[in-house]
Amino acid sequence: MLRRLELPTADGIAVSLQSRVKAITQDLSGRLWISMESGTFRLERSGWTRLESLGGPQGVATSEFTDSHGRIWFGFANTIAMLDQDGVKIFSGKDGVHVGVVTTIQGKGTNIWIGGEFGLDFFDGSRFRPVTPSDGGAFGSIAGIVADPDDGLWFSEKRGVIHIPEAQLQQLDSGKVEFESFGLLDGFTAELRGSLASPSAVQTTDGRIWFATTNAVAWIDPKRVVRNAVAPLVWVESVVANGKKYNTFPFLRLPPRTRNLQIAYTATSLTIPERVRFRYKLEGQDKEWQEAGTRREVFYTNLDPGSYQFRVIACNNDGVWNDDGSTLHFVVLPAFDQTLWFRILCIVALAGCLWLLYLLRLKQVTAQVHERLGARMEERARIARELHDTLLQGFQGLVLRFAAVMKTIPEDHPARNLMEKVLDRADGVLLEGRERVRDLRQDEISANELQARLVACGEELRQNHAIPFSLSVIGTPQPLDPTVGDEVYGIGQEALTNAFQHSKSSKIEVEITYDHNRVRLSVRDDGVGIDQDLLLRGKDGHWGLVGMRERTQNIGGQLKIWSQEGAGTEIELAIPAAIAYTLYGKTVRWHWIKRLLGVGE
């Protein structure tokens, strides 16, 4: 039977018959907490106690709940107040409360859930965290929550009655939760909107869960819900590419430049087919399964050429999945400019352009070096003329005059013998000078002249330093430009001199390499090495390394010096063939002719 409870009017609080009760709960002492338009109060025999007088927020609580520990929870707009023996504690947005107006609060043991306009949250003991559905959406317009002792959580929502199984509640921290819904298709003819008071959902002793609707009450018995255990059959219905429909053969070939692709699929389920949900994945495009909900088609744009596999799976109204689903294999054919051959041609063309740029740059550098070498050759020729026309001719005249004077001296006179020796020496010097003039005028250094001069230099140095010395030649020796040959010899001579005098090594090796790209000179020893600071900055008053670098720069070469203390030193000089060889063009052409004919070098 229904009984009427008269409310006191003490403490200046007037309660009219038209005052609407928004929420009501009872604490463990049997006292009522009532939320009305005038505020939130505790009702006692002697009168009222305001919640705000105990430290709670002002205003009207939209929901109330007493948990098994005797704590009383009050819901406001994005605010929760909890009253226990220690007083009132407030939870707000900074504590994770983001459900809007809190319309319902429910708990089971230590677990507390709150629902509101914008979602469902659970209390983890220190703050509130959102409960996210697995379909990628969000819960909203929650009006009533019931925590079933055996079967999880039930609440009314904008889509109907939502059920989250107990197993899902045990893993709320792990992410999204699976759920099932009951609505119009299950017999709820009235809109499950929030009622005028809280709580709006309760569970009776027979196990039924009752919900207040806009014009009636509805109930559901969790123990008598009929489950559909048959997984739906899934298949791909059609494929439309660039507006043209194609048959769904096991392997489909789509035209190049497929800009718009539409794939339609479906599933058969005789029990509420409107609730069949789908997931799809295009292997080669999608990294994860995509939630499609009840949508039965998918669109892709601007697919790259290649082979693809489209998979779609579905579940029935009770979440039974057909994990095999349906699979469609198709390939998007490449256009000409998307083929591998086209890309190879582009790479070859780019490489050709880079090679031409390299040759152009090499030609420019070679021309600059040849210009410098030409100027030096002219200077050498001028010096040779001056030596021949002045110094050597004058020296020759002096020798003739001395010879004439010698003839006037008696043959048995000691001075005549001395004069003959001096004239013999003068003839040698004159011959050596003519050879030097000839060297200055020569157009090239012969193929074997460089190694012969380096061997002579090494043998001469070895007379004063007992260090084994060897020289090896790799490739076929070629005639060198005279200026280049002189600079290479000068660098090699300096490197050998340093190695014999300072390296303290057990052996010194020289290696000359002739190939169609460059000439390389390497001087190696296994001695004490060169200090890195000395290698980088040089030594005051010593110009050996500086001179080697200057000589290298003059002939357009590249000088590398590797050295480590206790591990020896290696000096490598490399000069492009276009600069070094006097017969560069013929040498390169002959090299490629032999390559084409398969003749070894």
C-alpha cells in the first residue's frame, strides 16, 4: 500500500505539495536524503539538515546513492559529492568527472558508476574514468543504472537498454568494452528518456529490472533473455570502381588509376538483422580492423597499384562473430607511369643526367687544370730558352776559352793536368744542363720514367737508412703530362724522405696504380706514425706536408693521409685520368672497346 509522509517545515524551510523531489536515498541509519527544488537535505524528526552545511556544494542534487560502506554520493553538473564519516569530498572535472549533469549513480561493492548526459564513468578509488564502448562511439543520455549481482551492469541510454556483461566490467582499465542493447526491436515501445526523478531504474527481488519511460514502466528479466547463437553468413555483394560495376570474381582486376572504389557487403541473420554489425580490413591499406557498425558498404579513394585482399566479418544481434567472414581478392593495375619499368627508366635517366653533370664538371675542372698546366708549360719553355740561349751558351763559350788557354800550357806542367780535369767536369755539367733543358721542353713523361725516378730516389735514401724499400706497379703504365709527372714525383720524393728519416719503420712500400679513371700513388710504412695535431696543423718551420698539399692542388688531385701513432702512415695521391694521361681519350676508348669485346686488361 502507499503511505504519505508529511515533511516538516522547521528551520524556515517550507515544503509545498507542488515541490518536486529530484532524487532520494536512505543512509544506513534510516535517515532520508531528499533533493528538491529548494536544495539537498537530510530529513530527521526534528527537521532538515542542508548538505552545504556539511561542506557539500550548493544547489539541487540530480541523483543520490548510498553504497554498501555507508557512503552517500550526490550528483550535480560535472560534480560528485561523497559524504562519509570524515566529511564531504568533492570530485570535479580535474578528477575525471565529464558526464555533464549526473542523472544516476549506482554501485556494487567497492565499484561506483555514474551516468549523465555525455557518458558513463567508473570510480577507481581515487578518480573517475570513462567507460568507452567497443563500437567506437560513446554512451550518452544515461538515465538509470542497475548493478545486477550476477549479470553485470544495466542502464537506459539513448539507444535503449544497454547491458555490459560482468566479464567486461572486470577489465574496464584495459580499454573498450563489449555490450549489447535492447530497444524498439525488443519490445520497448516507449522512449527510454530520463524520468523526472532518480533513481529511474531498479531491480526487484524476482530479478526483473524495471525502467521508467516517458509514459510507462518497462521491465526485462536478465535470466530469460533469449540468445542467438547462430553466426551470420557474410559475403561481398558488389564492387564499383570509377562508377563501373564489376562482378565479384575470386580474383578481380581493376583498371589503372582507380580513384573511387565502393565495396558493398551484407550478412544473413533471421533474428533482428538490423543489429548485425560488421568489421572490415583492406590488407595493404588498413593496418587494423575497422568498425563499420551496421553500415554495409565501404569506400576507398586513390588506391595505389598493387594486389589487395578485402576481408569483412560480422556478428549477430547477440555479438556472436563469424570470424571467417568473406574475402575478396583484387588487383589495381598500374598505369604506364606507375610501372616498375617506368621507375627504372626514370632512375636510369636521372643517373644519366647526374653522370652528364659529373662529366661536365669534370670537363670544366680538367680545362682549368690544363689551362694552369699549359701556363706552366709555357713558363718551362721560356725558362728552357733562356737557359739555352744565355747560361748554356755563355758556359759553352767559357769552356772553349779555357780549352784555348789550356793548349798554351806545356804538357808536362802540373796545371795542364788540373785544367783537363776541370774541363772534363765542365763538359759533364754542360751535358747535364742540356738534359735539363730537354726535360723542360718535353711534352710528356714516358710510361716507365716515374717509377724509375722514384726507385732511384728510394735507393739513394736507403744508403743512409737501412730500411727495406720496394716499389710495385699495378696496371699498364701510361705516359704522363710532364707537369703532372714532376708534381707526382715531388710528392713521392717528399713522402719517401719523411718515411726514411722519421718513421723508424721496418719496411717502406710504394705502389703506383694506372687505371682508366685515375692514377694513384701510395707510400706506406709501418712506423711510429704521425701525431694528429701535427698532421692537421703542421710544424713551424717545416713545409713538407704543406708543400705536398699545394702540389696536389696545382694538378687537380686528391691527397689523403692516414696515420695513427704506433700503426704507421699511408699517403695516397689520386689524379683523374683526364688530367694525368697525355693520351686520355685513346686510353678510355680502348678500355671500353676491350670491355665490350670481353678482353681482359
